[in-house]
Amino acid sequence: MPSWSNVVAFSLIALIIIVIPGPSVLYSIGRALAWGKRAAVISVLGNATGVGVQILAVALGLGALVIALPPLFFALKLGGALIILWLAIQAIIHSRDHVKVEKIRTQPTHRRLFVQSIGVGITNAKTIVFFVATLPSFVSPSGPSVVLQMLFLGLVFTIIGIASDSVWAVGAGLARDWFAQSESRLVGVRAGGGVALGGLGLYMLYDALAPH
């Protein structure tokens, strides 16, 4: 593993990056408002799995290759935006379906929620840029395997990310539970979750298409 000083320094940077609401937080909140706490936590775990794939790619040197190839990096950013927009549209379309919580049948299965969220995590261009920029800076070339050091730091990032995003997700889910006491309020909050995801998707789309 890296030196303790590097682990502490990286953890502080990761904590700042993660705690400040960003795409992952907004995604978790949107899923909580649309489908509830359990769906949101599953989405958080799926998103973390997707980010884990990014960490593995960066540790093996593939992350830098993605950033070095503009068409591939653009495709990654565009794909992430389109996935989020599709999920937003689905949430809005189904906002009135089976509004009584005990009768919900159109909610995606846990497996589908997890798989969708893996895609969101993999296509999060901002995290892969963060990993490419920071992971190499916190490893010791003279220490153990550089790849293993990067994977350890990635694990630290993932643990912090899951904890933080889960807090946001559960908090939003609890608010949704109150709204669920009224069918009309539940319809509104589910549609609101879709709108939140849509706003995130549009921002990501703008970021992908805007000249840099």
C-alpha cells in the first residue's frame, strides 16, 4: 500500500471532491426521489462499481489513453449524458404508474437499477479525469507495485464515495417517503426526480458538446 502520508493526503482530497455535491450526488438524489431509498442505495452501489472499473483502467494505464484520444473521450462523455437523459425520461414517463407504493410494478428491478448505474459510473468523465490527474501523484515508485498502490487509493475513494452518496440518497428517500403519504405528492416528487436527472443530463450534454 502507499505511505500513510499519501493515503491521508489523498483521502482529504477525495473527501472534498466527493462531499461537494456533484454528478454522483445529484444522480443519487434523483434516483431516490424517483424510486425510493432502496433503489437509490442500489444505484449508489452500481455507480461505485462503474467508478471501480475506471480506477482499474487508470491503474492499468488505460485511463490516460482514453483522455489522450479526443474522439474516445468525447464518446465517453456523450454516452454518460445520454444514459442520464434516458433514465430521466423513464422516471418522468412512469411518475404516475401505480402511485400507491405497495402496488408499484413499473419500478426497475434491483438488477436493472444496478446495471444501469454501472453504466453511469463508467461514463462519468469527471471522475476518470480526477483519477488520471491524482492517482499517480500519490504512489511511491520505490514502494510496492504501483498498480496495487493505485488500486488501494481507488478503494479508499470508493468507500468514501459510497458512504457520502448513501447519506444523500437515504436523506432524499426519507423525504420521498413523506410525500408518498399522498398520491398526488408522490407523483410530483417522482416527476421531480426525473427532472433532477434531466437537469444533470443536460449539463453533462452541454459539457460534452461545448468547445474546450
